[in-house]
Amino acid sequence: MKDVAAMISRASRLLLISHVLPDGDALGSSLGLMHLLTEQGKQVRVFSAGPIPEEYLFLPGMDHVSDELSKAGDQDLVVMLDCHQPERTGQVSGPFLAKQPSVAIIDHHQGEVDFGQAAWVDPSYAATSEMVTILAQEQGWNVSPQAATCLFVGVQTDTGSFRYGNTTPRVFRVAADLTQAGAEVWPISQEVYATRPKRLRLLGRIMENLELSQEGRLALSQITLADLEKVGAGPADLEQAVETLRLIPGVEVSALFRQTPKGAIKVSMRSRGKVDVSQVAIALGGGGHKSAAGVTLEGNLQGVRRDIATRLRQGLEAMS
Ligand code: 5GP
Ligand code: MN
């Protein structure tokens, strides 16, 4: 953290970048850090390859998020948040990042880090937004209500609303501090957990496609592009579905396979905790955490599904 903090305090023009298909923590940590550093007199820009899920459009400062690197202008430091592999930030930003002379990383995902001039990567944190909050506290930066709102959303969503095993006493302390700093829990929750008919229809489709195997311990389902089109939904509408599958009593591991507009297959995996799904993801070039991981693969839906199912069955067998 010290090295990253030193690089940030030396920089005056910063570009903040997080991962594609951004979630609440990717956007919350980027925008939270943007507010914190702007207040410190720095020039800050935020890049996201998108698509931005609707529930995060309310985040203060969202209008500063750009999906064009040219608009980002010159910077003396790039901070990569909520991921540590340059290609994870997007097709255009991956090669762009590889050319940058000065990159600092703040992330809480598993895996080897071999990129950046300084990297604070620590999977003991539940959220990158939790790390940014602690960084602000250590540095003595003021946390405005806008910054607190963004960071709270990151902590809230990455802990499944303070339900997952990553919800430590430190998480509650950080959440309490952010609430104290002006994050309003109920207005935020109404935005983040708004139900949308198209998503409920999508969930219906996922439940129709549900396949339980391994004595009910493995739950698999899929969504095709045709399914998405039918309900008028996009890739950003699927964030919560795989969690719902994991919560079926008896299910130890769940996976959702979805076709992407570019013809690849995005795999989302969740475990109750006994099987480490990040191993399966990392082995195939993806990443994540022990209980939540993913990877995007070329190939057809059935082929990818068969391959992943085999790997997950092996994980389940090793456990029992
Ligand atoms: P989700 O299934 O919600 O997309 O992602 C679950 C976890 O796995 C998140 O921590 C996410 O960052 C990570 N993850 C998902 N897809 C990929 C991927 O294609 N590459 C990497 N490195 N991580 C991924
Ligand atoms: Mn995160």
C-alpha cells in the first residue's frame, strides 16, 4: 500500500481503469478514488470499457466515466482497480496499459501479479472499495458523501450485501465509516437492488434451463443471445443470476454459461466455499476468488459447458 500511496501522491494527472463488464466494486472503487483525489487537487479521469449496468448509473460522478481512451488525455499515472491483468480491462485498454510507463494496481483478486510499477493486491479484502477506503484513512484524505456513496456500493455488492464469507469485522467497520461519511443506505439499496421485469424474465429462463447433477451438488444453466434478445436484456443484466443458483439447498457449485455478442462464452462460477472455483478459472486464463470466479472462452456453448462441468465435477469429487 505504501508504494501505491507514494505513486499516487506524486502524480498530478491520473487515469483510473477497472475491468470490463464492470460491477459495483469496479465502478465504486474507481469513482470513489476519483472523488477522493479530485478533492486533493488532482486531475482525474475514469475509463471503463463497459457496458455499465443500469443500477450503477446513479453513482455520483458517473458522467465522468468514458469508454474512450483518447478522451482520457495525458496522465502521469494510471491506477488499475479491481483487476491486475491488463487484458482484463478491455480489448483496447489492454495494449494501451502495456505501453504505460507508470501503472499502480489496487486489487483484491487471487493470482500472481507480474504487472505494474507498484501493486497492492491483497485477497484478504472483500472489495477494492474497502482497500480504497482504508487508503484514504491512512492518507488522511477527506471522504465526501459522494466518495462514501461510491465506496459503500463497492463494499455492499462484493459482499452480497454483507452476507458472504468475506464479510469480516473490518468490512463492517469500513461500512460504518462510510455511512458516517454520508453514504445513505436505503436510497443506495433501492438503486442497486431495483428489480427489473426483463431481469426477472431472464431469471425465469435460467431456471427453466437449470440442470442439477452430482446428487444436486452441481447447478448449471445457460443463456443464449436469443434468450437475451427475447426479453430485451443485455450482458449487464445477468450479474445476480448465478448467485441465485448457488443458494439452492444442496448446491455446492454453480455455473452460468452465456453467449457474448462477439461469439465467445462467458462462464461465471460460484462455490459455497469447499471447492475453489478460482483454480478452474485461472487454469483457463480467467480469474477471481475462491468462491466466485469467471473466464471468457472461445468455442461453442455445449463444448465449453461440457469442459467446465468436467472440471467442476473433479473439484466436487476431490472434496468428498
Ligand atoms: P462474475 O462471474 O460475476 O463475472 O465474476 C466473478 C469473479 O470472477 C469476479 O471477481 C471477476 O472479477 C472474476 N472474473 C470473471 N470473469 C473473469 C475473466 O474473464 N477473467 C478474469 N481474470 N476474472 C474474471
Ligand atoms: Mn471487486
